[in-house]
Amino acid sequence: MKILLDTDIGTDIDDAVALAYLLGQPSAELLGITTVSGSAPQRAMIASAQCRAVSRSIPIYPGLERPLIIDPIQQTAPQAAALSRWPHDRLFPQGQAIEFLRRTIRQHPGEITLLAIGQLTNIAVLFTLDPEIPHLLKQLVMMNGAFLKPDRIPEYNNMLDPHAAAIVWRAPVPRVRSVGLDVTLQVTMPAGDVRARFHGALLEPVLDFAEVWFQSRAEITFHDPLAAATLFDERVCVFQRGRVSVDLNPGPELGQTSWRADDAGNHAIATEVDAPHFLEHFFRIVQNGAHA
């Protein structure tokens, strides 16, 4: 499966965990990585460190750092504090992330899965600048939204750029899937278990980055790895078709997603997760990849 990854790696540790999974997944052909949100070049360095740890050369492009309309919430990449211990590239093409995505998708029409696990600024600009791109994707898969609970709050990727999220959700992509907080919050692991299980070439840098995360958190939640795993194992999540919209009214609900079931809808959201199966699948992939 040809994959382009758009990520805000470096804030929550789950992006790094997802990248480790993709690097270890034998069925994934990772064509490139774009980063998004504040400190995008540092995020690119973190991704580079993970790729170089397993001798993989993958194009990496720092992307957009500011949301489309609202004032930005200051975003940094605290896990960059561990970069001094890991070889990584320091120079990346600047201002070319959107064109890289556009060019790569046009080179492989109907073949590419776009996996978006950060705020959707890069993707919204891509779809706006080249309106044909949504039609040329095989599918768009996101870690995005919170759909099923009546007391849901805006999910972080949407909250950081709600207008970008609205553009992306309205785009005519043939197949759109989202794994939201409704299911990802059910898959967590305490720091002690992470330290016990994150070993091997794929996970050693992730564990080092995770130690920065653990300075203020006691566990990790597998938000983004869960979305990545649904690409390759249909048992991980149950999806239901429907239609999604994003609230753009100023106020506390800005960025909140709404969903209604509709068999004719082109959006599918995860409604259930098999957490034990996901964890078994995840560690089988990253451990086998670590020894490949």
C-alpha cells in the first residue's frame, strides 16, 4: 500500500509510535512524510531520526505551521530535546511540502492512501490549490474527531485548525475513514509497560522520545497507531458509514465534529475497537520489523 503520512510528530508521542509501526509494516510503502503545526522543521528531524535508526531513506518535508484563519495555539515539538542522542537530518526542503504531496499523488493516481494524523492545514491547502487531488486519492484515513458521545469536546487536531478540518471533510475523496477519540481513548499503556515492551531498532528511539512525554504524562494513548493499523488489519476497528460535518460557529464548540449514520455517506467512522487484538498486531509488526 502506497502511503503518504502527514503528521505533527513531536507533541504527543503517539505520532512517533505510528511512524514506527509504518516503518515496520511490510505491506506499507511509505512514499514520504510531511510535518505540520509549529516547529515543523524540528518535527521533520524527529521523523528523520526514526527513519535513520532503521536505515530507511524517506523524503521528509516540513509543512505549514499556522492554521488557516484562527490565531495559532502555540505548538512546539518537546520531544526534540532527545534528538542529540539520535543521528538525523537537519536540512530539509523548505516551502515544498504541499507541492511534494501534489506531485506524488499525481504520479500515482488512484493508488495512494493519505494518512493524516495531525491538524489538517497541509491537506486543506493541498485540496484547495489542486481541486482534482481528492479525486486522485485511493483513500484518506485520519485520526480525527470525536463523534459518538453527547458530551464530546473538540478533538485536538480539529481544534488547532477547524476551518482546515471543514475543508477536508467536505472534499470529494472516494473513501474517507476516521478513527476518533471515541475508540482511541480505549487503547492506552502505562509508562512502566511502555518501558518494558518498547525494545528493538524501531522502538528504541520512540522510547527515548517517550521519556520526554512521561515528564508530564503517566501513559501513552495509541491514537495515531490505531488509525495506521486499520489500513492493514480489518479486525482492529469496526466502521460505520455516514456523514460528518465540522462546527465553524465561534465559541466553545468550534471544531467539534457531528456525525449521522447514512449508508450512502462517503465518510466512515470507527465505532468499536478490539484493543487486545490491536496491541497484539502492533507489537508483532514492530518486533518483526525490528529484527528484519
